[in-house]
Amino acid sequence: MTYTRSADIEHRAAARHVVRRRFLTVTGAAAALAFGTNLPDTAHAGPTHKPPRLDEDPFTLGVASGDPLPDSVVLWTRLAPKPYRADSGLPGRPITVTWELAHDRGFTRTAASGEAIAHPEFHHAVHIEAEGLEAATSYWYRFRAGGWTSPTGRTRTAPAQDAVPESMRLAFASCQRYDHGYFTAYRHLAAEPDIDLVIHLGDYIYESPIDSAGGARQYTDRVLPGHFNRETVTLDDYRLRYSLYRSDPDLQAAHAAHPWITTWDDHEVDNNYATDTSQDADPPEEFLIRRAAAYRAYYENMPLRRPQRPDGPDLQLYRRLHYGRLAQLDILDGRQYRDDQANGDGWKVPGEESQDPSRTMLGATQERWLATGWLRSRAVWNIVPQQTVLSRRHSRLEGPFPVSMDAWDGYPAARGRLLAAAETARIANLVVLSGDVHVHYGLDIKADFDDTDSRTLGVELVTTSVSSGGDGAERPANWDTLMKANPHLKFYNGQRGYVLLTLNEERLRADYRTVRQVTTPGAPLTTAASFVSEAGDPGLKPA
């Protein structure tokens, strides 16, 4: 089948700009705070600001690094001596933070250092773009403020652009709902040796209310403040939710151990939202105020570069990174630019609306960016971290077949364009990384999902949740039906965990890590299954 990109996609984009113009007329302090664009640069210090007296540790949220380049990496922290207060226990003025990057954990051989300003406008977060570094090199980093020293983090730069490293080892994770369980998987991920990258595929926070007992987490000595027992809507709400999640020691350990690349899904704003459309039927101009607040808080709490700073209700999160010539990573945003879900947002039988060839998941601009990047790619592996399951999923053997309207099944023309772009660019080793569904999947991406003998275009590796959904179960009651209805589905596991991916020039290996329980802490880590796919001959096979 041939797919064409309709001008309707561009027309809808123009219509959204009209909504944004209306939205900018909304008055009020909340809107002004959420949209601020002429904001200070936190990465470079101006005049020194004498730090206030800090009687408590300001580094309660840990440290992080991310988006590594061959000569640069982002270093992050946020000052919060009282993280569960809206002001984090800090005055509303800038604070000087010093940072240090070293070749060794003992900081005897300094590689780079400097000062940065933690501005109250960014909730006293700093984003340091450390530059002039050596390629493919591990470093250790830390921050100081008000007489306190942060925990030490480890990071690593990417290989040189034309290098072909012997191998690459990354982990990817998704969906960490605080009140559904402990982040035990992250404690194990922090201990994984020789990890080059961690990729987070979205649902870093959840916007839902959290009761004072912490939900599935069995507290004996801690009760959460009452302001968590409401849905996140305002900038303060989102900031406080990130403070709660970032206070988790297992999540902090994983951030400190490895550099991260992040993208979002829906719960960073609102469940199953699409562009400027809330599933609660809020007016678009009102929902964009909420989206602006959510995007602002996301940037404040992630190790992102300056091009990812928010501009009101917009933040360009899609971006391209390289791991030498071994891998090109095209990190997608499948939420900000998509059309609204067809026929509602649940599992539905596809209808005329979902089959509309103009419907988009990525938006026309991002689609072109991805296709152009593939045409120019010289990488052995083209890795696409994104949010929702790309491959088709049927839940029963006999039609009509309901599919998820929120995943790519609800946007078949958009999926067709993506796969056609990969074929046009002759992408031989396509690897799609997905999350969202709270289960491990291993899938072959078929040219025609109705023909089991059609060509395999690549593989899709889907990670389960870190905690969302509680403990989960290894297999559902309809497991046999699910596997038979989807012959391209090679693996299923419904427990919690992450996926470890190892690549070299010959093959990839995916190890599906699981923990049996998250409602109680300390569960051991197991490998539920391992699969390989050969370079030039895509398709998952048991390792």
C-alpha cells in the first residue's frame, strides 16, 4: 500500500497556531509564570550571588547527567532543602552553585569546573553543558552550594563521530507510578556494569492524586503532605510531584550511576492527552496553560540541553544523538503533535476516522525530520526511542479486532509513512524502543502485519513498567490467544523491570530484566528471556 502525506496535516498545524494565539490572551499570574520565555541562563554564572545560609542539605533530589556528545554532557541538580514545600525551602533569589568534573571518583584529576546560577525562575535547577571533554570517556561529577556537597555521579561521553566502537550497552525503562510500588528495578539498574546510556521512554511522573499513605508503598514512618492528594494542574503541582519522585533513593541511584536520555509520554501532563486536547474536555486555551506548566517542570527536572528549554506551551523534545557510527538514536515525541485519538482513547475496532490518511502521530515537521535523518544515516543500527507500541496488536483470533486507539494502531497511515520512510532510506537495522503498556514485548516489525511471510523491516523492543500496575503477572489469562493472534509477537512478560540492550556490528541482544514484586522493597533481579537479532537479517530469535 502507498501512503501519501496530506496537506490536511499542515492545515491542522495552522489551526493549532490559532488556538495558541487565543491562548496567549489568557491573563493571570499562573499563565505568565508558566509561559515565561525571556528567562535566565542557568548554565553560565554571571555576577556571583552569595549563597544564603543553608542549614539543611540542598541536594535532597540527587544529581543526574544526560544527552552525551563526544565532547560534552549535561550535568543536572536542583536545590531543595525542603522538597515538599512549593519554594523548596529557599528564598526567591539566585544562588551560586559550583560544579566539578573529574577523571576519577576521588576528584584528584579535575577535567572541568565552574560556577552556575540556580535561579528561582527554574525552581533552583541548574543545567551544566560541560564541554571540551574526551570522547568515550567516563567522568565523575559533583556540585557544591552553601557549604554542602552533593552526592557524586558518574557519566560518560559518546564515542567520536566516525568511531566504530566494539559495542554499546544501554538500558531503557518506562512508567514509574510512585503510589503503585517501589522503584526496585532502578536499584538493580544502577548496579548494571558498563552501561553507556539509560533511555527513559515516558511516564516519569503520574498526574493522579496520591493518598497520604503512599499507595502500594508500605510506609512505617512517613506520611505524605496533603497537597499530593490532588491531580497536578498548576506549575507548583507539577514541581512538587517531581520533588516526590526525585526523592526516591533507587531512582537517584540510577541517575547518579549512568547518563540518561529522556522523552515523555502522556502522564507528564495528563492521561492520553493529544496536542492541545485534554481527555477531560478542557477548552484548548485552558489546557495549554496546564501543558505549559507541565513542560516547564519537566525541563527543570531533566538533564536537557538549551534547545530543549520550553517556550510557553511548546518544547522541542525530539532530537538526534549518535554513538559513533555504531548507532544513531532518533528520540521521538509522539504526544505533543499528534491528532486526537479516533473514536475515543480506548481499545476500539478501527473505523473511518482512524483510517484517515492525513492523521498524524508525530506531526509533519517531525516526520520530515526523521525521514531526512534516516536518509543521511551512516550508522549500523538506527534506534528509535519513542512512547507507544508501533507494531500491530490484536487481542483475539477472530475479527473484528479492537486495537489501541492511543498507540500506533490508532494511526495506521502515520505508521505506514514511518515504515515507508525507513524502506526508502534503506534502513537495514531498525530498532524501535517502546514503553507505555506495562509489559515486556518482543516484536518483529512486518511490512504487512496481515501476512506472516512478509518482509521483516526491523524489531520492536517494548519495556514493561518500573512500578505502574503494581506487581503484575508473568502471563495473562489469554496468553495463548494473544500469541496466536500476533505471530510477529515473540515474547511477553507482565512483571516489572527494564530491558538491557547490547549492540555490536554483528547483532543486538535484548535481555528482559524483571523483578517479581514492587509492592514490597528489595525483590531480586532475574532475566526473564534474552533475544538476538542479526545485523542485516532482522528478526528476534531466542539467544
